[in-house]
Amino acid sequence: GAGVSQSPSNKVTEKGKDVELRCDPISGHTALYWYRQSLGQGLEFLIYFQGNSAPDKSGLPSDRFSAERTGGSVSTLTIQRTQQEDSAVYLCASSLAGQANYGYTFGSGTRLTVV
Amino acid sequence: DAKTTQPPSMDCAEGRAANLPCNHSTISGNEYVYWYRQIHSQGPQYIIHGLKNNETNEMASLIITEDRKSSTLILPHATLRDTAVYYCIVRVLYNQGGKLIFGQGTELSVKP
């Protein structure tokens, strides 16, 4: 597609429920990243996928968070047993790996509100 | 990746040049300087990057000091739409592994 697409754009969920957030990267981009941004805060790295390599999960805040990337394209971020502190905008980005001079393209994010 | 230091906020008059500084005194020889910006309620947007030479594109210019310990992003004629948080990031060639680490950035307010 023309850009990075994320869905849903907004999600309100009850505390304790599981949620799935979806990211469709730019076609052909082999690298995919998830970040989150709490209100008034900077971007916090969560997880990074690069081709068939094992993902870099070093930013996931707890074992309630997981992500997968199927077929090297679409990615799903899953948050189990959501807590109020999980409320944030979750941003996905993709980039074309293998070229040194290329920036990330971000989606518009999913705003998650846990009530 | 090296850390960066940016002022938390700056003001600029509309139509004037906005000069946003960034210190990266621990930058390594293979680390690039990247600039992104985030307009309210949107995802971050790539602006420009460079290694050691000054760079210019349709959005901005990037001036990197000779010792590479600091840089300045220049928006030559700031408009109200340039109001955003600007992030300066240094990191190795991205195909050597991994993620951009965002700091707190500089909140630029362009005023009429």
C-alpha cells in the first residue's frame, strides 16, 4: 500500500480483556517496528522484526505483551489482561532493510483506552 | 547507540528560520544523525539524515559540525504547520540491527 496502515484507529476495552492491534507495513518493507506513546510522553520502543530473523523483543514491558509477524508482512500486537497503564497510542513503522539511507515510515497509530 | 541532548522547547516566528540544535558528543564514526518530527496526533515523520556532510532536501537542511559532536536542523521558512516535536536520533546504519530510540525531543512552536 501507499503507507503503513494500522487498525483499529481507536480501541476502548475493559480492564482484564485481551486486545489485538494490527499493522500492515508498506509492501516490500522487511523491517517492522512497534512503539507506544503514552499521553505527553516520548516514543517507547516495544519490538522489532527483520525478515526471518528472531525479533528483538527487548522493549516489551511485560509478558502480557506479544507480537507476531505472519509471512513477513502483517503484524499483530497482542496485549493480554489489559491494565489501565496500557492506555497509549501504539505506533507501527516499517522500513526497507538492506539500504543504509532510508528512514522509517510510521502509521497513524491505534489509540488504546483501557477503562 | 549514542545519546542526544535537545532543548525541551523553542519558539520561532512564522516565516523566519527555525534552527534546532542537538548535541551528540559520544557519537561513533559509523553513526548517522537522523531527524524526525511528530505533529500532534500523528505518527513521526522522517525529515532528513546525514553522516558527516551537510545535507539539504525539500523539507530542511542538516548542518553537522566537523567533529560531529553536534548538529542543527534548519527549517528555512517556518510555517504554522511546522509546529511539532522534533527528535534528533543517532544510530548505526540501520541494517546492522535495530530500532530508533527516541528521546524527548524539542517542542517547536511557530507563532504568527
